[in-house]
Amino acid sequence: MRILARLAVTLLVTGLVGAAAVQAQVRTTLPYRTIDPPLAPVAGVLGDSPRDKIEVIQFFYYGCPHCFDQQPLIEDWLAKKPADVEFRYLPALRDDKWLTLTRAYFALERLGEVTRLHRPIYDVINFDSVNLAEEARLIDWVARNGVDRARFVETLHSDETRAKVEAVRKLSNDYNVRATPTLVVAGKYLFASGQAGSHHEALRLLDQFIEVARREKR
């Protein structure tokens, strides 16, 4: 029994040291911010059912060229996303000039079109220089891409969309989002590509913090 007790203590200490070592390694590689205490899962704030997974958020803005540059890397990462990770795009709302495209995301999400049109919105803004932040142009573009115009307009101005916009405004403040794109792991670890040095480094840091969060759940 004494041997088993000693073994249990040894394993516990080893686990704690291992988790601390991972965090120390992350702290000494690339800069990030820690939110203490961690914020609740975004799913619950936006009315969805939170799942018992490690939550990863990308705060983005469709008009942000850096978000456009990171998007292909995010898509590659999502193709091999760990099963215990829940990923969520979240439009940051740091300026009222971003309101139209913030509402656009939630309207397309409600209509089941955000997966199909998320990347094309970036493309038309950056490749074709179309200002979709102008509501009339946004509505015309969405309608040309197969979404019922009347349903989109109705959803764009719905109470549900308005409530989600205000929720994301608060979340942007709660997380103190200073730049886009910003990645958040487990409501606690937050970093932008500018901090990491590049989009590739940000994705490397993302994987490191997922491992930290995984160890912290054990």
C-alpha cells in the first residue's frame, strides 16, 4: 500500500510539473495574454449549448486584410482539428463601422450559409475591392450568390441578429480584443498574429495552448 501511495504521489507531481513545464515553454517562446479567471464558453453567451470541449475562438473582421491572409491557414488547420476542440468564428466589434459586416456574419449563420460564403466574402473584398460594408452592396452580393434577398434582409435586421451583435460587442470588450485576427483558447489564452510574429507562428502557438488546456482539464 505504501508503494502504491508513493507511486500515486509521484504520478501527481509528475503531472503537475509536466503541465507547468508546458506553460513555461509557451511563456518563453511567444507573447500572449492570460484572462484570469477564464471567460465562460461563447456558445452559452450566444444562446447555443456549450459542449465539453476545448473552445477555440477566432475574433475576425471581414474587412481586415490580416484576417484574409490567415483564413487559408485556419481552413487547413480545421481540416485536421483535434476531436476534443470546438472552433468558433466570432466577428469582433471594435468600431461601429464594422456593424454591417458583423450583422452579415450572424445573418448568414442563421440562414445556414456562413460555411459556403465565409471565404468568398473575404475574396470579393480583397480581390475585387467590393466594399461589402455598404449594406446595399452587401445585400446585392449575397442575393447574387444564391441567398434569398428578402430572407437575408429580414434576418440581417432581426431581433436575434441585433442581440448577437450586442453580445459580441460585449465579448470584444470582455476579451479586450485589440487587433484582428485574435485567437483565444479555453477562454483564457489570447494572442494575435502580430504578437506571434506571423500567422504561421500564431497557429503553432494555438496548438501549444490547446495542449496546455488539455492538460489543465485532466
